[in-house]
Amino acid sequence: MHKINLDLKENSYSILIEENIIENAGKHLKSLKLGKKIFILTDKNVSPLYLNKLMDSLDDYEVKPIIMEAGEHLKSFVNLTKICNFILSEKPDRNTTLIALGGGVIGDLTGFCASVILRGINFVQIPTTLLSQVDSSVGGKTAINTNAGKNLIGSFYQPKIVLIDPNALQKLPEREFLCGYAEAVKYGLINNREFFDYLCKNEKKIKNKDVETLKYIIKTSCESKAAIVEADEKEKSGTRALLNLGHTFAHSFEKETGYSDVLKHGEAVAIGMVMALKFSIELGHCDKKDLELVLEHFKNMGLPTDLSHLNLPANLTKTEIEGNAQVLLSHMCGDKKNENDQIVFILMNAIGESFLSRNTKKDDVLKFLEQNLV
Amino acid sequence: MHKINLDLKENSYSILIEENIIENAGKHLKSLKLGKKIFILTDKNVSPLYLNKLMDSLDDYEVKPIIMEAGEHLKSFVNLTKICNFILSEKPDRNTTLIALGGGVIGDLTGFCASVILRGINFVQIPTTLLSQVDSSVGGKTAINTNAGKNLIGSFYQPKIVLIDPNALQKLPEREFLCGYAEAVKYGLINNREFFDYLCKNEKKIKNKDVETLKYIIKTSCESKAAIVEADEKEKSGTRALLNLGHTFAHSFEKETGYSDVLKHGEAVAIGMVMALKFSIELGHCDKKDLELVLEHFKNMGLPTDLSHLNLPANLTKTEIEGNAQVLLSHMCGDKKNENDQIVFILMNAIGESFLSRNTKKDDVLKFLEQNLV
């Protein structure tokens, strides 16, 4: 078993990575001294695979499952209200626990509910997708979406423990796997060139879902994220913002495609990272060779690298391209990282050397978007 | 000017108490380096009195007021959603500020909105009622109500500064003044016998709203609350729970009267404190003399001391009384302080010597309620 400790003073917790950990969850929760009542939030895709196993391991508790539809639309004020009202009707106390069993959507929504019920009840993450295992389950960002954009309402709220079963990835649809993989590559691009090289060297093993390789990828990703979160839990110094590499572009693409299955978050991030790299080259920060390496690895792995996912019609006029670029730019203007009307970007000096840039001009972004929309 | 510093590490802030501070708010906000965008949340009762003055003092900023209806029903999921969506539509960033201008309802709702928009934007409290000045504006508890009860959804989220204008109390309806006064007396009952004696000695001055006396009461109350919050910001050790003296009873009465004007929060707290004192005597913790002192002071000041506010019909049968007591007890069972199905009460050994009791038997509460319902 891999164990990673996230040191956040009174909010510290452990990330445990072990095959079949879901059916042993009860054992790992014991030391946390949780209250009797546990609610498990999961979705219709995940519950047939793991809910019974998880509930069997929790027979010392009073467990109630809440099974939701699947999809990004779950993260809404309406569902927040529904779930909170349901749990309150069951008379929870502050020792009551909410377990998120599923991917990033379930984790984000469950964590936000846990953070506001009685001003905070226990929260446990059991991520079952690669994306949630390497990224969203660690670090305590919770959120819902609104018409104005993705993750614009939420809280910083740390789980009591994160239980990661790498075997869950064997059952994951290929597209979901790749979405998570994009976030794993991200850690290499941010500050770990060695990890990026490891990934490039192990493309076959990763595609074949070799368990030891996957465990190493999850472990390295969680360690990278843990170090960044420890340095800047609430995204105040700028360090944590590095985790948003590719995300400023990604969120604007996702907004444009209505957070739909046309473009999944991980795909948007993959394209967004390529865009951030291209933009960094455009601004003179980074060498073209790094882009070639990233493009080659993404293509070998099957990750998207351009905006063909946006389903823009072919042969756009100049005016149409400018209009589309304006729309994407306006989406970026609502980004949480922004300060005083300036768009904050994560740019790259090289693979493994990302940095936060506060003084990007809107005109430069617009010009760049126009050039890269087709 | 009185200045009280609340030391909560990176969440530390000051409470400033000064006559006419509202019209000088801009001056006091300057050192906080807030972003350009400020939203002021207030209600229809408060806005005619102070909104223009406040806005005039903020002409260095882009200020938008949001004027709500008045009343406890404001604290709802529906209004949370509405306000968050409105502010998000104005493209805030993390330096954007939300000012609560009003009483406890406005403060609780505004603080909760501020805590979840972009996972936390700046929050400033300008309390205009005695209740919010001595209690709810200090300490960072934010909340909304649900069908299951009062303040069951919320967050711990500290303001950047609290600006208190004691002159605002001159314009406060008498009933509102008394509601706040009940929370001020509470600090005397919790751990400050000297303050309770001061209040008893100064009944006339308080009734006449002598400004120096009021300032002293606000200052002492804020200092008391600050010390308790510093010791236990997130209500984990039990120290902060002392601030809930009288509130377990109060919340059940309020729930029973539908959080309506039949029984206001401060009135419920006044009755709740008398009940906590009587219950403490019943359980052998406290001397009857203390009850007499409290009853005398409450009566002199015009605070309610019994359940006549609940509008129970006269001549209830034994079965009806038992039924009513059961209902009140069931309301208490949803209290946030409860742990593992035990009702947690704040009880008193004497005036100024309150303590947290975790092992109160439900049967004792029931018997006590039955005896005190008529």
C-alpha cells in the first residue's frame, strides 16, 4: 500500500492507494472515529460496480446511499439543495460522514454538501476514475457549476481520508481514462520533467493498464498535488494556481460546449495545456521543441490536441473567427484566478517549468485565439 | 473609537466601534486593499437609513447595492442561489467584496454567499442592530435556514473587518433592541458575573439608550465573544458552544413558531436562557437565587421569561402537554451541537459560570419541558 500524508495542520489527512481498498474501506475508516451515520453519494454508473462492496465493509455503521444520475450537470444549486435537505431530514450530527464514491463530479458535489451541512460534517473521498484519483479527490476543492461558469460556487474543504483503488481503472471507459490521464501528465508539465519522461517511455504499459505503472502514476500525481496544496491550501500565494495549467483555456472551451459530452473536462484540459504551451511559445517563453514532445505523446496516447472537438463549422469567415475568439475570451474573464480585470494564465518556460503570469494582455489572448481557432 | 482585534492567524480582523462609522466606512476599508468591485447586501428597512451614506463613502469603488425584503425567511437556499447568480453575472474576482449592511439575517446570508462565491471573496460586516453588533457579526458563523431547522446550512467564514455604529441603535425599534440585549446579557451569564451586575445596575441608562453605556455593552460583548472564538473558532473543543447558552431551547421554540414574528430570535434566547437556568436548578447544578436575579432583570428590561409567546391554548390536557413537549424535544434532536444521539446543553452552575453538558438524558428534558410548558 502507498500512503501519502497531506500536512495541513488540523486539516491533515492521508491518501491510501491499494488494490481493492473499497471492500476494505471500513477497516481504514475505523481510526477516524466517525459517528454512526454515514451517507454514500454515488451515481448510477458507479453504484452497480462498488456500492454493495463498500456497504458490506461498513456494517458497523448506519449507512444510507444516495444514488444520483451521472454527469457534470449534477453539480448544481438544485442538487445541492436536494441533497442537503435530504441529509438534514435524517437528523445528522457533526460526526456524521458523507462519502463520495465516484468520479470528480460526485467528489466535488459531495464535498461541497459536506462543507455546508451543519457548517461542516465528515467527508471521505473514494475516487473511482483516474481523473479523481490523480487530481480532484486530493486538495479539498469542492464546487458546483452555475450559468456563469464551472466551479464558480464552492469551498475549500478537506476530506478526512482518501481511499484510492487502482483496480477501479480496469473498469473505466477508455475516454474517461484518457481524461484522467491528461491531469496526470499535467504534473509532469508543471514541475516534474522526470515524470513527463517516464510517461513518454511507458506509453504501452499505460495503454495496457499495467497495475504497477498505474499505481506509480497515481502515487506521483498525488504526491505532486499534495506538495503544492501544502504550500498554498487556499490558492493565495499563486503556487496552487499552477495546478490550473491549461485550465483557463479548458474552462472557456467547456463553457462554450455547455459542459457536455462533446468535450469532457480532461479533454478540454489536454487541449488547454497544448494551447498554454503554444501561447507560451508565442510570447517567447518556451521553445518549440517542447511542444513537439507534448504533441507526440498526446497523439500516441490518444489525447486531443486541437479545437476540432468544439465542432466549429469549416470555412469560417474572418468576422466569425473574431466573434468566436471574443466569446472564448469573455468566458475567460470570469475565471476565479483573475485579479482586477487582468486574466491570470499559467504559462511554461519549458516542460516541467510552469509559472503564473498576472499581466497577460487581453489583446494578445484574442490574437492568439483567432490564430488557433482553425 | 474602540478597536478589538480578533486573533485567528491568517483570518484575523478588527472590530471598530465608533459613532457614525458608516459614513466613514471607506476610510476604514482602505487599508484592506480590496478590489474595485463592492456589492452591498441590505434590506428594505435598513437601506433608507444608511445605504446612501455608505455608498457616498465608497466612491473610490464600483458599488452595486442588492436590496432584499426584510425577515428571517431571507436566509434560504432560494436567495443564496439568486444572490450568487447575480454576483457571478457581474464577473467578480477574488478581490471583490460583499458588505453586509443590516442585522443578523443580512449578515448570516451575506457571509454565506461571500464564503462560497469563487470559494471565498472578501466579506465586511456593518451590523445595524444590537443583536448583530453584540453577537452575529463577530465570529464568522454564516448560515441559511431550511425546513429542518435554523442555521443548519452554512460555513465558518470570517469577515475582513466589522464596523459598528452604536448610533444606529437610536433608530432601532424597541423590540429589536431587546432582542439584541438578550444576547448581550448572555455574555454576563456565560462567564462574566461582573458584566451581569453592571447591566443590572444600569437598567435605566440602557433603557434610555445612553450612548456611552451602549458602547460599553457592545465593547464588552464583542470582547467576550472574541475571546471565546479565538479559543475555539470552529466549535470543536466545546468552548465556543458556550455561546449557545439558551439556544437549544430557543431554536426549538423558534422552529415551533415557524421562525415568525410571533417569537423573535432574541426573545426565544431570553426565554431559552431562563429555561436553561431552571433546568440547571432542576438538575441540582445551580441555586434558585440566581434565577430570581435573572428574572428580575429580564422583567425590568421588558424581556420575555416564559412560554406565553408560544400562544399555547390555556387548559391543555396532560396528553396535549406531553405531545407539545415531545414536539419541542424532537426539534432539539436536530441541534448542530448534538453528538451520537445525545442532546448537548449549555447549563449553569451560577450566573457567570456556564458549562457544556454532553450527557443530558432525553427523559429529563422531556419531564422538564412538560413541567414548564404551562
